[in-house]
Amino acid sequence: MAVREIILYATHQDALRKKSKAVPFINQKVRQLIRDLKDTLAASSDGIGLAAPQINIHKRVVIACPGAEIDGEWQAGPPVILVNPEIIEASGERRDFDGCLSFPGLYGETARPHHLRVTGLDETGEAFDRVYEGFNAVVIHHEIDHLNGVLFIDRVENLKDLYTLRENERGEIERVPVTVNMP
Ligand SMILES: [Zn+2]
């Protein structure tokens, strides 16, 4: 996808741009939504988070896989559900890797907080108050953005920070900058 196409795609994705509504309580419909989010994420090969508007349901529910640094590399953990997540603290903004299941194969560098404190409800309706640090904060911040119609490409400041990945002849993964195709 060229940048122009990405922008056209993104601006025409009403489903991704619409703001989602808070869930008043966990009823049968919300439980079904949670199951659908889990199934959709599990069916993706490299997804680490998904928000309800990405499957065209405009409720404030996200799934994400906060993980841990293992031998200096971040690895996703088991999925958690956040209902009505609200950011009550955000700090430590710096640039990090970003990508989205709604933009397969496209990656970028965005500036996001690396410390987040989030309140909300878990999938049983129990209130939580959690702190996410490092890349976990990035993942959660990305998903909460979706509930407000904000996409990661909105946070990419420079075109050169947007790229696809390919394997070169030495078998290494390298970045391929996205080029602009003018009409
Ligand atoms: Zn996304």
C-alpha cells in the first residue's frame, strides 16, 4: 500500500474512525463480543491486540497481550480483556515500534507513553486499576486509541517512519520504506 492509498483507506474507514461507547454492564452481548475478540485475535498470526471497532462493534472493549522482556526481547503474554479502559496516568513518552491488524504488513514508529495507569473492568465486570510499563504501555495505548477513532498512522510523524518488512538474501528481516505514489 502506498501512503496515499493508506490515507485514503484510513479516511474512508468509518468503522475505524467512529468513537466507541462505554459498556454499562457485562451482559450476554458483551460476553459474545469478548469471545469474538478472543477468536479473531487468536486467528491472527502476529496480533498482540484488538479493539471492538476493528470488528465493527463500537463498544469500549479491547483485548491485548501484555508480555515481558525475555533475554532482552519483548514477548507477548496471555490475552487480557479491558472494558471501558480509562487512562488516568500517562508519562515517559518515547518512540517505539507500532503496527495494527487493520493495516496488515504495515509498521511504523510512533511516540507513545511508556508508563500508563489504566482503570476499567475486567471480563467478569470486576473493577481494575493497573500499571503498564514499557512496550506493554504502547500496546494498551494503541488499543485505547482505537476506541476514540485514532489510528497508529495518525501518530506517525514522518513518512520515513512508515515501512513494510521483507527478508533479504541473507535471511535477515529488513525495513522497506513506504513510497508515495502520486496520481
Ligand atoms: Zn490497531
